[in-house]
Amino acid sequence: MKRILIASMHEAAGKTSIIAGMIAAAQKKYGYIKPLGDRLIYKRKKNVDHDATVLLKILGHDEEPDSISLGFSHSKLRFKYDDRSVRKALADMAESQGKGCDALIIEGGRDLAFGASVHLDSISLVRYLDARLVLVIGGDVDQVMDDVEFLRSYVDFSDIDFGGVIINKIHDIDDFKNSYLKSVTDTGIAVLGIIPYKAQLTHFTMSFLADRFVAKVIAGEEGLNNIVKHIFVGAMSTEESLRNPLFNKEHKLLITSGDRSDMIVAALESDTAGVILTNNLLPPPNIVSRAAEKRIPLLLVSYDTYEVARQMDNFHSLLMPDNRENVKFLGRLVSEYVEVDRMIG
């Protein structure tokens, strides 16, 4: 059984999406583990890793996310494992989850160094599990070229199986191939795929926002898969908002205090993906009923409007297990742009 560790140089490079695409492409039967959780959400009264939750569901596995991870907290892991015991635990997990599969996919942490102090960084995992390392490099062209040069100059791959890189989120593939690809391959680093940037993969769903804010869904639960394409902060008067072109955009998210009934009603009567109600204030029952009728989610949070908007500035769009359209789309992208057989070896 092949073991492939998919890691990245930076956070949000697209590791999880590429793994989801490999699974959706259905070319092989995969097992999956994520030894060190790094993207925590609160589910069923405990912390679990978002990426592991999503990929287990796509795989159709019944395991709990914590069964394919050694943990999340560096301090607890440092107390529980040393170099020898972490090797044993990883070997047992890999054997269990890879049984009967064509390949076991191991997902690394948020960047190449993450987990080094607890023996769970990506390079250590490759050595412990005798796996092939594949790095995902995502971002603008300058960042891609910086990462490639850093790998060539400062990372020693001589004692591991380094399969190469997948270059993700490229806006103009033809230009990249014509202007930069030779410079990458001249370093001796194999390019296993170049995946184009796709705007639809950057949009949030209301379900994602409900998870991230640990929000209470008070109406419109059927619309949690609604996709947010625009964000409107309802801090001005309703009259001014209605004149604002952004308020009239399709698939918008409204962020406003729960006592702004006029603003919420206006949103419900237009093309709105959902509403985040701030300050833990509930709107009147008739508005809640109207949202339920229109299947527009109302998410109640304790933060104020400014804090919700501030936090959203730092959010990266994450794949949701119920977003089947995006999962299928990722499968097509991986099939078209990634040399999966060459990657696995």
C-alpha cells in the first residue's frame, strides 16, 4: 500500500481540497489520516478537526475525527508522546486506516514546520511512515516562485521520497507555463499538477459560518448550504442601505444587530443567502417566521457587528461536506490538472 503525505508551505494552500478532489475523482480507494489537528471546530460537545470531519464524510467513513488524529494541543501531545511512542502510534493508525486501500493519504499541518516540537511536522511524518511527500504550493506567482527557491536552497530531501509539488490557484495557467514552469523544473523539483484559480471555491456557505461562529440557527436551517458571494454590513440606515449597490447584489450575507427589524425585513425580501444577527438580539417572531418560510438562515451570535465583520476578514473558505457541487467540481479539477498516478508512484 502506498502512503502519500500531502503537505503545504503555507496555510490555506489547498491541501484538503486537493485530497477531496482525489477522493471524488474515484480513481482509487483511499484511506486517510490527519495526525495533528490544526483547524478546530466545536461539534457534539468536543473539539474536532474541520478538515478531518469533511474528508471522512466524503469517504463515507463512520469513524470519529479524533480516531484519525493523535490530538490537537501541543502541550498535551508533548506530555503524552516522545519520539519513540509517537512513531508507534502513527504506525498503528496508518495500518488501521490504510487496510484494504490502494493508498493512504496523510494530511500534514498548516505549514511545513507545524508540529515540529511534538514530532508531528510533515518531514518527520514522511520519515516515520515511509511515505512519499507531495507539497501543495498555492498563491500568486511570486509566492510560488519564492517557495520553489526556498525548497531548492534550504530543504534537504535527500533522505526522503519527495514526489514533487502541486501548484494551486494559478490565475493564468498558460502564462505560468510559458513564463515560469521551466524555472521550476530546472531546480529538479517535479511538477505534478498546475490547478487554476476558481472563484466558486472561495465562497463561504452559511453552514461554514454557523460552525465558525458557533452560532445558533434560529430559522432557515434548510438554507444552510446557501452560498455567500457578497457581504453587507448593516450599520447604516435602511434607506441608505437600499440605495447601496452592494445591498442589491445576489447571494449576499447581511451582518446586523438583531434589533434592526427594518434592515432584516429588507434583506429577506431581496436576494439574500443568510443573515448574521449580532449582539445576541432576536428579531420579532414574525420576522423569524418569514425567514423560515423563505429558507433564509438566521444565525444568532453574541459578538457585535464590528467584531463579526473583523473576524470574517481573516476567514479562509473551507470545504463543507454537504457542498456536493464543489466536491464534484474538485474531482473534475484533480482529474484534469493533476497527475495522480505519477503522484502516488
